[in-house]
Amino acid sequence: MLPTPSSLTLIIAAALSAMEGISCGLLDMFNTSSDYHLAASMDAVFGALKNDIATLLKGPVTNPMEEEVTFWCGNRNSTKLTQTFLNDSEIMMKIDVNKPMTFVIHGWLDNATRLWVQFTVQDIMKYSDTNVCTVNWSRLARYNYYQVAVNHTLLVSEFLTKFVEFLVTTGIPLDKITMVGHSMGAQICGQVGRNFRGKIAKIYGLDPAGPCFTFPRDRGLQYRLDHTDAKFVQMVITSRYMIGVGSGEGHENFYPNGGYSPQTNCALPVTSDAEFADQIMCSHLHATTLFRLSLNPKNVYRARRCINWPLYLLVFCNSNEANLLGVYSNQASGNFYLRTSAFSPYTVLLS
């Protein structure tokens, strides 16, 4: 029997698409004992999963943006990241303005000190000769998801836009700037790209956040990443209709294992709400793992252009164009599917 997305995933996806009266479209509780009860927010279940629901912040933002959004930059010549400021008088000592720039941006409840961010930064510097800056907006990311954290993305993108404008004045043009963002961070990339009218070189959106951005109601292009935000936009989608967007809007959209949760390395027997939430969070983060591993040219994630996941599994697309997930893509347009193993480095099972 061919593997398919779990019936639970499909039930939730269908229910989310029908929730016209709900302002924000993800799950408050994953209750496996009560007909898959759906509610309007992510806060309770994922806060409880992290055991820090009590630490979600409330109230207005009163600190200056310079304190709420910080930049930590480096390159091969200085791999230890150094805090870099808007209009930094020491900018020439912290980055090489003759090299391109790559930004790495985290998502909700996350921060720039997380291992996936730091490993990604180090691998970017190892495999490409570029400056790298992380964007730490961790405090603004610790507010309730619905309305508050979602709206905070606009504050972050506005300040990041100013920082990019500053870099342009130092000699780094927009067509030498790449952005990599996970979840809400991917949507921040799109907002910055829109501010520059699509003139940024590349954006890699790693499982861009879907709830309150694209479903159950679309908030508009000013909030979300799409192909108009850079000269090249690639999306890697690993938790469709759950935490991630339902469908990619990049020039290229990669769907490992159909893009659904659970990803093969995240499949766990679901016996409790917490385990279900853990399974989804694992799938959501898997996009960051695949992107980071793909920086090493020895790790090849070959995908096939295909109409959908079932046709890919039925090997109807084996003669279609192949493409590579990550920075070694041929930058073709379309939707690409791949099936990966459950164990690192998650090699492709069908190509």
C-alpha cells in the first residue's frame, strides 16, 4: 500500500479550509479523543509543549526597535558573529562589503541562538564565501501568535528593511542579498522583499507560517512571502495546512514527502495531544534541517516536477524535470516533490 498523508492531517486540513468564522486558522488543542476538536489559536498547545505558556508576553511594545531586533554578523574571516547596528560606524570591521550578504531569520517562539540557526550560519560560511547575519527578534516572537506576534512581523521587517538600506549604502547591492527565513521568519523575508519591490536576489522560505497569513483567510501580499518578493523565491514546505502554508507561492516549491506532517523522521505513535503537537513541530522544523544539509553539495535532494503527491508516488512523474532542493537548484519554476528517508541525512528514496 502506497504511503499517503495521514487521515488526521486530511481531516484537519479540510476543516481549516471551512472555518470561515474563525479569525486564525490553526489548532488550540489536538484532542485525539474528541472528534479532532478544532479551535482558533496555536498558543495553548504549543506553549504547553514547550512548557512555557506562562512566559508568553503581553502588552504593548515599549522598547526601541534597536533593542527588540538585533543583528549578529560574520563571514569566513570572522566566524564568530558580532552584534552589528543600524548605521554602525564599525561596519567595515564586522563585514566585508565586497562580498554578498545572507540573512537567517527565525520564527515564532524561537531565537537566533538556537542550534538550527547557528549551524545554518556556520554551514553557509563554510560552503559559500558570503557575509551572514542572523536577525534576532526573540522577544517580539514570544507574544501570543494570533494578532500580536503576527503583527510584530511587520515591526521586524520594517527595521530589517532599514538595516538592508544601510548595507546598500556601504556597497552591498540588493542583487547580492539573500534571505533565509523559517515559519514567521519566512513571512518577514517576504515583507522585506516587498518593501524593495522584488529587487532582492533570493529568498528561501522554510515552511512559511500559514495560520493568519494564508488561511483560513488571506491577509494579503503585504504580509506573506510570494514569488514577487525577490528575483528568485524557493519554498520548502513540510507541514502543509498545519503550521506551514497549504501551497507554495514561490518560483519553486519543494514538497518533501508531499509537504505533509508527519515527515518521515517525525512519525511517532500518537497517543496524546502533546505527542501530536510534537510530531507537527518536528515536521515544521524539518524544512530547516533539509535546507542546512543541502548546503553541503554531497547531500543531494533531487525532486521531480509533478502535479501532486499521489502522482509522484505512482511514479507518473519519473520522466519529468529533476531539480535540487536548496541553493544548488537550477531555479526552474514549478512544484517539485521528493520522498526522503527517516534517518539523517534523509536521502531521497524516489527520484
